[in-house]
Amino acid sequence: MPSESPQAPGAATNAPVYSVSELSGALKRTIEQAYGYVRVRGEISGCKRHGSGHIYLALKDMDALIDAVCWRGTAGRLSISPQDGMEVIATGKLTTFPGRSKYQLVIEQMELAGEGALLKLLEERKRKLAAEGLFDAARKRKLPYLPQVIGVITSPTGAVIRDILHRLNERFPRHVLLWPVAVQGETAAAQVAAAIEGFNRIAPGGRIPRPDLLIVARGGGSLEDLMAFNEEIVVRAAAASAIPLISAVGHETDTTLIDFASDRRAPTPTAAAEIAVPVRLDLLAEVRSLGTRLDGGATRLLAEQRLRLQGLARGLPDPVGLIETATQRLDDRAERLDLAMAGLLRERGGRIANAAAQLKHPRERLAEATRHLDGLSGRLGPALDRTVERGAERLQAIGERFRTVPLPEALARRGAELAQRAGRLDLAARRVTDLPTEKLQRLAQVLDSLSPFKVLERGYAVIEDEAGHPVAAAEIAAGMALTLRFHDATIAARAESGPLKPGEARPKPAKKSKPEDRQPTLF
């Protein structure tokens, strides 16, 4: 409460006096009561997230600026991430901060101000994600032709799931796994991203079958309604999915960022079901058509091979004739074999009879053996005598070798042997020295016969220039001074002309002028 204080002398007022705290509290209550719920549109400036989790920023327009704060509990529930330059509509209450004598807006909700700002945000986010390569065509995977299990991420209560199931049953019934999520609101983006990651975490061959294809679907709506599919966590989850993914968000004219990261974009959820599976009846018709074509092709192939076989058969001889000829040849060979066998037996019988005729009776062979044994017995005695005599002679020779020989006689015999060996050694030495000498003499004779001076002895000469070097005919010029070298002398000469060609006449020497007959003068 305001306190009473004595009035100054001459003061004519009864206004109460407030303390600073009282005035700040009164202002705080007045402002909060008057502006307990406000919506403020402005551009974010100086946005800063404190380490405590609170967000401090300012909202400004062309003429003014107001501070704002978003507490940590509220900041985690915001549908957008505040950034400098974003034009937003902030909802909250106006209050004051007595510690600094300023007022500020406590933000409870925040949304983009208008579709233009939202599109600008989406365009900046699209450029950022594209720069990271999340939209590259090389990352996109080929969809399976006929998936066994299809995972659908959408709301379980909307018409989207009914349209997808109905279209799948019409075209080709498949096993469908539904992961229910919220497709609109603050938690929708986190649920969709978690659903994509959850399907990818299912192990193949487990109790729950792993999908071969994913469909992320939602019905049409405004740009704000589809913002969950423009969030960065959803786009990154779609790009990181190992399972091929079809995005079917909104109508044909609606485009979200998940469409760029998915492997295939479908204009509607129903179109996504048509892309996911082929028409079973069309496949059956195509299989029947291919079967008919296969049967026709096989029939034509068999007919062509049959005709070819018949043509080849016409080029072959008659097999019956071949068999009859072979049978006749076999009969002929059998008959000749019988005759040859009889002849062979007769020949072998004759050879046996001849051999039997040449054999001697055992008594004759015993008599011959007895006579041979008697001859050997008569020769055995003299042979033994000769063997004994040779043994005696050998023993006598050995005894002679061991007999004692006088020393002078042994020295004389050894001296004779040494003299004989010395003569043989001298003869061998003369042969060793005489052979190279004779070879050297023969080489000297050959060298002498090849010497050019031997040629000069037969009347030839060597032509040399003034330096004493031999010259060839092509090197001689008219008037050139030459030297003719014979085997016993040298003569100086001068060439009258250069070399002449075969058949060319030698130039005649110039005639010497005769001295004029002049009458001697008397003077």
C-alpha cells in the first residue's frame, strides 16, 4: 500500500508516494490483467537459446520492437524452430521484468505469419537439405516389382488407409503392416520419423515380417496441415531408410519435402497403392499370353527340327540296306573263318608230325649222353695234370720274386731303368720344343708370302703421294706429284691427267716447241 508522508511546505496535493517495488508490482499486475492473452505478429531478431533451454528473442516491425521469452518447457513444444528473420505470430501474455524496468512477451505458441513466410522457410530448408545430397537421384532405390509385405505409415482412422487397402485388394492382395501415426499437429513429425526408423529396425526372418516397401501417406490439406512432412527429421528419416519408400502426401498439386527424399512420389495415396503392386489379372493375362507364345514357338521349333531331320535322313543311306550288306559280309567272314580254321589245324598237325619225326628215341639220347660223358672223363685227367703244372710254375715264379737279390745287381738294374727313362724324357722334350718351332717357321713363310714387298719383286710398284701414303686411282689429279716405289728403288713422277675411263684415249703430251733458227748476230 502507498505510505503516508508529510507534505512539503506549500504543496497542494494529496497523491500517494510509491516505492520502486510497489510501482513495479502495480505495473506488472496492470499489464498482465490488460494483456493476459495477446497475439503479436513481427519479425524475429536476436534469437538466442540459453544453456538453460530458454529462448530469448525480440519481435520487431518497421516502427517498434518488443522483447520476448519462451521458457524451456514451452520451447520444446513449439511447432517451428525460431530463427532470425522469420516472420511469426507469437501467442502469449505480456508481463514486466522488474529487475530491468522493461516489459516482455512470454510466448506460449508460435506459428509462421502467412503462407509467404512458410514458403520461404520451406525453400531455405529445401536448399539446405539438397546441399547435403539428401535429394540426389543416385540415392534413390528401385522399387520391388512385387513386394511380399508392405508397410503403411498413416493415420489408422482416416480414409487414406481404407483407400490403400481397397486398391491393393483390387490389384494384387499383399500382406500390409500399418504403423499408426498422427499426420497433423505438433507430434506428427516425430511419430512419422519414428515409424520409418521402426520399420527399418525390424530384423528379416523375425516374428514380425520386415516390409519390402514403405508407403508414407496422408490426405490433402493446407500448407500448415502438411507441415509435419516438411520437417527436417522426417526428411532425414526418409532419406536414411534402407527400405524403398513411396511418399503419398496430399493431393497431386501438393508437394512436401519428403517427396524429394523418397524413392518415388505418388500424387495420391491411391496412386501409391497402384505403384506398389501390379494388377494380378494383367499378370495372369500376360502369363497366359506368354505361355501361348511359348507353346507356339515350341511347336514351330519342333516342326522345323522335324523337317530338318527328314532332310538329313534323305541324305543318309538306307539303314536296312546297310544292315543287309553288313549281314552278308559277316556270313562271308564266318565261312572263311571256318575254312581258315580247318587249314590252320591241318598245318599245325603237319608241323607236329614233322617235329615228332625229328625227335630221337630216349635210348639213343642216353647212348649219346654216355658217349659224351666218356669223352669228358678221358679229357679230365690231362686237364688236371696241366692245371697242377701251371700252379707249380706260378709258385716257382713267386718264389723267385721273394728270393734275395745282391745289392750291386739291384742297383745296376735300377740304373739301367733310370737311363732308359731319361732317354725317353729327352726325346719327349725335343718333340715338345720342336713342334712350336716348326709351326712358327710355317707362319713366317706364310707371312712372307703375303707381304706386299713380295709382290713388288714380281715387277709391280706402289704409288704414293708426297707424304708417302699410298693413293688410289680416284685420288690422282692432273699435275699431282707422285712417288713410284719399286722393290729396290723409288722414282719421282707427275701425273699428266686424272683417272681415265675404260676405252678412253690417253691425252697426247704437248709438243715441245723447236727453237727458232736465228742467224747469229755479229754484234
